[in-house]
Amino acid sequence: MLFKNPSKCLQNISSLNYDEACIDIINQRNTEITVFGQYDQCHKCNFQNLTTVKANQTKSLLISTRSPLTLYLDENGVDSCRNTKLFYEHYHYGWNISSTCSEIYITEPADNAYLPILMAFVVLFSFGTLWYMVKCIYKNSGRLRRLLAWSSEFEEDLTGSYPLIVERSPSIKKHPHRIKSVDVFRGLCIMLMIFINYGGGRYWFFQHAAWNGLTIADLVFPWFLWIMGVSLVVSLQKKLHRAVPRQTLVVQLIRRSLILIFLGIVINSSKHILSIAELRLPGVLQRIGVAYFVVGILEIAFTKRVDLETVNFVSDLAQAWPQWLFVSLLVTIHTCITFVLDVPGCGKGYLGPGGLEDMKRHFNCTGGAAGYIDREFFGEHMYKHPACQKVYENTVYFDPEGILGTLTSILTVYLGVQAGRTLNTYQNVKAKTVRWIIWGLSLCLLGGSLCSFQRDAGPIPLNKQLWSLSFSFLTGGLAFLILAFLFLVVDIYRKWGGRPFFYPGMNAIFLYVGHEIFLNTFPFGWIPTVDTHGAYLFMNLWGTFLWVAISIYLYKHDLFFTI
């Protein structure tokens, strides 16, 4: 993260790329000084020697604006004049080093880096408002036409003229029995997933956290898995009511799981031209396929048809005790392996990114037990450039969709199954939503407690790369709360039709595979002429818009791709 090209700072601000700023170190002393620094994002990392400034001279540093930066002077082995600051993109700063310690100040400001997001929001809001107005005018014009038609008919009665009137056949409503809020939630996830995978305008909060912590990008995948659990149990209950044989359901489950895993490997092969010996085997669709298979087998084996006449306060939990027992066993296995396995050269219970973290004491221990198991099992068939590499400079491979994290991702899916079972079991709207809210708040509190409500603290830090237990609880809890909100707004009170998220939600797998295959290909993406957030944001929003348009076209033409 520490930039090594200060020559940009000698030019004007326009030469800087996104997430870059400059600081001039002005040495007003008669002795040489050494400046050390480190970013807050790099947990327990050694401070690095950034530059040496001779007496009465000035040097410029090119720095990152993604995380607060701490700078200090080294004077005979003692640090002094320590400054911690979150710098703003494209700003130029100054730092006077004299006999006293001065604060870092702004010498040349720049435009706010978040202006493109504000402009995009205004444009999208204006477009949505205009679209709503057009629809209202269209509906009212239909009533006006009917009123005029009635007046014309009245006149025809008086004059004795009877024109031939041909009425339009009523339109057929697609999937009238679906839970629309689930499709809206799924559509929101797939739209965010496409936007983030296309780059998210190169904003840090639209990219995955370097290691511990949570960004918007880290929420999408667990929510998608959670919704898959909801859909699975709702669909299964309908099939059981139609008396579909369980053997048939198992065959369908195996077929779908294998297709998902196969598609995931195909997508991995399309991203890089590699030899078969280097082909990455884990991946997003592979994890979805494995989790879908495990949870699906559990539900097919133990789920019974819901008897609405014998429902009580804990029916949704009581009828699933074998499934919960098995999932709890998987979580216990995950926790024991994570904290008990003695990893060679790393010890027990290490959960860090390796590299620079913890003063380089665990340089080759990225991911602890999870990373060790994957490297032993997959070898070269892994993701070779994890998100933590840019910050912690680790060199060993680590795959965020590895084996050990799949166990806790199964928990995420099963939390979604629990939400779907509540939906099936209780007919009263209040009974559904109150339980979802209780589940949501409880899981959020539990997840927050495990990480002590901090980024790098607690017995189990919040970590998407490891899919830690706190991560499963927190993301699952948020999903419960979002579904409760959407269910009331979309399905019950009907204050919002769920557009445009509803359309992508009806063809989510097709859109995911399609956007991955056409990643960085025109017209979905290109190389911008300038490296700015505005240029990337426009390109990424345009690519997302095209896939939404495709989903609307497919919906209007009754084309739904399922596995």
C-alpha cells in the first residue's frame, strides 16, 4: 500500500490516480531526519522506513487514501512528532519538521472523491422519478381513454350508431404465487455482485476488506447463500405437498450441485490463460454447489409436510432439530480445527493474514489452519492473489472459497432455511416478521460479541476470507432484518413493486454466469482513458445497467433459466 513513485507529486494534481494523495516533508532542522509510517489497515505491522530528508530540504511522498496513515520521525531510535490522519484523494499536504512538532496541513485541496457517487445517485433518482411519473400519466391516460370511450358510447346510444369494439385480452401475471420480496432481495444481491465484480467505481468500500472487517462487497455473497436457503425450503415444501418422490428430489439435487460446480470451474478457466496444473478449483459457484448439496440432502431427508393445525410457538425450530444438530456438528468441527490444529511453523489458533502482520512472526501462515488445509489439498489449484496481499505483502497462496470456510457457509445457508421454514410454518404476518426480527437482532448481537464489535478484536474476528463464525452470524442476522422489511413493504403493504431488483432476481444464476464470462469485454467494460473514480463508476454502472436490461427483456419474454 505504500507507494514508491513520488515523482507524480512533482506534477499537478491531475497526474494522480484514484486513492492517491501527496505530502511534502519539509525539514527545517539542521540535521537529517528519517520518516517512518504505516497504515491503520495493516494490523500489528512494523512501521516502514519511507524516506530520509536531509537538513533544510524537502521531499514528497505519494500515499494512499484508503486508510488512515500514521507518520513519525525517528530520532536516535526514539519516535517523535507522531501524526495519524486520514488523507483525502488528490489533496496535497505539507508537514513542517522544526524544533517543535507541527500538525499536517493542506496546501492544495481537490474536488471531493465522492462527488461521482452523488451525481450518479441524483441521475438515477431523477430517472426513477421520471419513470414513475410516466407510468402514472400512462395509467391515468388509460382511465381518461375509458372515460372518453364511455362518453362516446353514450353519444352512440343517442345517435343510434354502434361501432365494433374489440377488447384486449387480460395479461397473464407471471408466477403469481412466488414470494416477491425473496426475488427482490436476490435481485439486489446479484445487481450489487455484478457492480462490485466489475470494479465498483474503484471505491474501497465496494471492494473486499483486506482481512478483518466488513465492507459492502463482503455482504453480497453470504446474503446470496442465505436467500438460496430460503428458496430451497419454500420450493421443497411445495414439492412435498405435490407428493414428488424424495428419490426424484435427490437426483435433481445432485444434478444441480454438479452443474454449479462445473460452471464454477469453467468460469475460473475463462479468467486467466493457465495450464491445467494451475487451474483454480475452489470458487464462488463451487461453494454454492457444495453448500446447496449438503443442506438440500438434510432437508430432503428430514423435512415433513407442515401441518398448520398443530403449529405452536416453536414449531419452526422443533420440526428441524435433526438438521440443526448436524449443522451444529459442522460448526463445532470448524471451530475445533481452527483453534486446535497445530499448523507447522504457525502453531495453534492463528487467524491472521501472515506477511507483515504481527511483526512478521507468522509470515507464511496466511489463514492459519484454513490456509494450511487448502494448500495441502489443492496445491497450485488455488487463488494466488488474495485481497490481503496488497496490504500485508504475504507470498503464500490463500483461497477465500476454501474447504474450512465452506462449513460455516453451510451455516449461512441453513439460517436462510430457518427463515424459509418460518415463512412456511406460520400464516400470521406478525408471527413471521416478529420471529425474523428476533432472529436478526440475536444473530447480529452474537456476531458482534464474538468480534467485540471491533475490526481486529474478539476471540473470532469478523472475516469474510475465513468465513468466520462471527461473519456468518452477523451477515445472517442482517439478512433476516432485510427480508422482514422487504416482506412488509413489497408483499404485505405493497408500497413498492420491487423494481428494478425484481427482474434480476428471477434470472440470478444466468446473470452471474453471464457477467463473469463477459467481464472486461465491450460493451460491459473497457479501459477508461483516465484513472478516476468518475470514469470507472460510469463504466461499472453501465455494465450493471446492461445486465438489468437483459433481465427485464428475459422476464418480459417469459424466459427463465434454471439449473
